[in-house]
Amino acid sequence: MSAAALITIREVTKRYPGVVALDAVSLDIREGECHSIVGENGAGKSTLMKILSGVITDYEGELELRGENVRFSGTRAAEEAGISIIHQELNLVEELSAAANIFLGREKVRGPGLLDDAAMEKAAGELLESLECNVDPRERAGALRVGDQQLIEIAKALSLDTGILIMDEPTSALTESEVARLYRVIERLREQNVTILYISHKMGEIFRISDRITVLRDGQLVETLDREATDPRRVTHLMVGREIETTSFEEPRRPTGEILRVDQLSLPWPGHAKEWRLRDISFSLQGGEILGIAGLMGAGRTELMECLFGASEVPYQGEVTLDGEKVRFRHPAEAKSAGVALVTEDRKRLGLFSQMSVGNNITICTLDELVSMPLRQIDRSKETAAARESIGQLAIKTSGPEAQVTSLSGGNQQKTIIARWLRTDPKVLLLDDPTRGVDVGAKAELYRLMDSLCRDGLGILLTSSELPELLTVCDRIIVFCEGRLTGEFTREEATEEKLMEAATQIE
Ligand SMILES: Nc1ncnc2c1ncn2[C@@H]1O[C@H](COP(=O)(O)OP(=O)(O)OP(=O)(O)O)[C@@H](O)[C@H]1O
Ligand SMILES: [Mg+2]
């Protein structure tokens, strides 16, 4: 099967100090196809997409669009040529409304200098509705959850009349039902002959929507495959260059007794018709156990973790017992010193210190251990050693502790935050969708790490946007639906169907 190339990428190379992010990559993209780009964290996927969409303008090699040489001076130029991108790290202006974000730089006006807010809100409302998203277009973008923000990014790209749509991990923060919704949108776009370039770490997704799949490894193109002629195992193998052991934990973990108990926890929802964000939540977590929380977006999983970490904006009702003692944290610092750690779903807003180095990001919560005595100063060599240890333990791909954290690929930023909290040596580890954007190999590493931490007596509370992940690693799974606990299953009992059923059980 041969079709005319819509885009020809010829010998494209991108260098950063100390890293070759892309190394002479050549590739054809065909008109109307859905082409997935896969590879480990740091393989160069986002870099290639940023070059195609005019975000990166300084590179070696050539691009052709419909046989004509092009070199975009910026994203506007790429958009004019019909290429738009949904970024992996969401790019919204937090202070502006959802609608204003969607039309940023292309505002609708009523006259010179007069914004037509009503028209933008109406159009934004329609776009969001087509995504089956019920966010109010007037809502401030910064007040929305990551999953909704992701939908706003998608709406923004759709508002441009695009011939080529690049989606860089569009589903990483979406739950299964939202992903299904996105598939419907992609289906519609394909009917309109939109060419789609798609990045994801989820093999199921890749095999469901792609016509062709290109594998990158260490900045080089390994192979482009027809979806029909390959399978997930082969693609994974090409990505990592070795077999990945499928993780299964045959040897049962040995719970060491209750470490965390939550009794009748309720979280008010001021100014909201539903009154309660969380209602009457009770459960118990043992040391040495991984307890999963399943639920759709908005079910209240993140809010529960925020309550347990002293980070909820509104005080909760009910009781929390940690290691036999009643606790009520008013601030994350209190939670941290009591032995509770949280890895959040939203690394950009709550997790990363983007001005700092990788090393500082790793050690920021444990600096007191790195103070050398007489002068009470931070011992920089100890700090570097600690950072190096974590970089090795989690296989964070970076030139070293001194590198700026923003120079890391998305998945490696996530690993940096996990590393930080593991260093605090917690009793209870709250993991809110920790493998979002993490590649298959690194996921397997992370599962093994979680397992071994549990065997040392740590208790883990885990949410995930992927049910198979919960089914792989958890000993028990509880299910939330609209702020209530609607199901509890042991690993043996749990199936995707049962979890979905409990997650959508509306009273
Ligand atoms: N601004 C930058 N400065 C320095 N190095 C960078 C910069 N941006 C990317 N890199 C490096 O380039 C390489 C490729 O990064 P890229 O973001 O393209 O990876 P990716 O395949 O998208 O990974 P992920 O799956 O984690 O998102 C990585 O080693 C990364 O650290
Ligand atoms: Mg990326």
C-alpha cells in the first residue's frame, strides 16, 4: 500500500547540550492516516512533534508539506499551514476562562478592541459539548482538574480548522470512559480526512486507533510498522530493545496490621448543588498492602488524597487514624513529618519546581537530612549523592543532578517527583495516578519498586486512570462513585467489569 506523503521528514536532528534528542530521523506521514509515535520516556517523541508544529524552530534537516519545503517560524505559521498540536504538558493560561483559553490569540471581536465574550463562550460551549464535557466555558482554567484541562486543550485544537492534528499523550489524564469519548472524536475527525499523529504509552490505545506505528529509541527511528502486520509485544520489544517481563506478584504480600484508618470521612462542597464532594468514606489500609481506588474522573479520589495529606481547601468531617493515633493535618508539612507522602496527578501545578535542577527537585523534602553539623549548611556533596542514588534507582533519564528539571521528558519529570517522596521514607504513600505518561518499561520498574516498599511495611494507596494497572498491583480495590464508596474487592474478586459497574453506580 503506498499513498502520497503529506509530510516528509528528512534527516531531522535536534541537539541539546549533552543530548541528541533526535538523530537524523526520516519519515513519511500519509494523508488521512492515524500514525502513532511510540518510544520510551525521553525517546524524542515530543521533540519531533514540536518541530512539526513550529514550537521548535531551531533544528537540522528538512520538512516537506505536500512536496514543498517548509520551515515554520512558529506555531502560528504551522497552524496556518493546517498543523496544530495538543501538548503533553498542558499549556493553559490558568487565570483565563476555559473559553478564553480556547480562543487565545484568535479572539472573536465585536468591533475594534471589543472582545465578543458571549460569542466565544457560546462557541466554546459547543466545542466542549461535542467532547461530551460539561465544564462551564466561563470557569477559570486553573480551577479545573487535569482531565478537564486536557479536554480544553483538545477543544482548542479542534477550534482551529486543522488538517493535521498532533496529540501528545491526550489521554494520559483521562479515565476509560473519557478515552472512549475521545475515540469518538477521533473517528469523526478521520471521517473529515484529518491526519492524526498520536503519542501514547498505552498499547491498547495505539493498536486500536493507528494505521501505522513508528518506534523511536534514543532519538533514532527504529522502524515504522503497519498496525495490521504487527502486535503489541513486538512494538514493546522494539521500544525498549529487550523483553519486558510482565509484572505479576505471585508471592503474596504480608500485611503488617492497620496503618491508616478513615472513618466516616465527608468533605463539604461549598456553593455546589451536590453539597458533598466526599460522603461517609470509611476504609482501612494495612502496612505492606497496596489498596487501589478506582473511579471515574470527578469521583473524589484526588480529593480524598488531599484530605489525607492536609492539602484540602475545605476542612473535612470524620476521623483519620495513622498508626494508631488520631490525626488531622492542616498542612502538608504536618502530614510529611507524620510519615505521609503524596505524589500528585498534576506535576506541573503541585509537583515540580520548574526553576530548579533535577537534584534539587529530588532532595527538596529531605534537606534536613543533608545538613552537615558544625555550620548547619546543606552538604552539597551529600545532596548530589542522594540525587544520584534516586536517579539510578528510578532510572531517570537525565544528564545529571545539575540539569534543569524542565529539560526532562514528561515521564522522567514524573519519576523525579516519585523519587522525591520516596526519600522521605514514608509510612503511607499516596500515589495519585503516578504512572501517567510513564513508559511501559519504567512502569514495570515502578510496580516492582512499589511491591518491594510494601514488603518493607509501607502502606500504599493508589489511584490510576488505567484499571489494568490497579488489577495488576493492588491487593484490594475500593471504588468511588460521585464521592461515595460503592464497592470493595479483593484482587481475586476484582474484574474490570465489576469495577466499572461500581464506578458508574448512580443512586
Ligand atoms: N529543553 C530541553 N533542554 C534539554 N534537553 C531537552 C529539552 N527538551 C527535551 N530534552 C531532552 O531530549 C530528549 C527527548 O525528549 P522528549 O521530550 O522528546 O521525549 P519523549 O519521547 O517525548 O518522552 P516522554 O515519553 O517522557 O514524554 C530527552 O533526553 C530530554 O531530556
Ligand atoms: Mg513527551
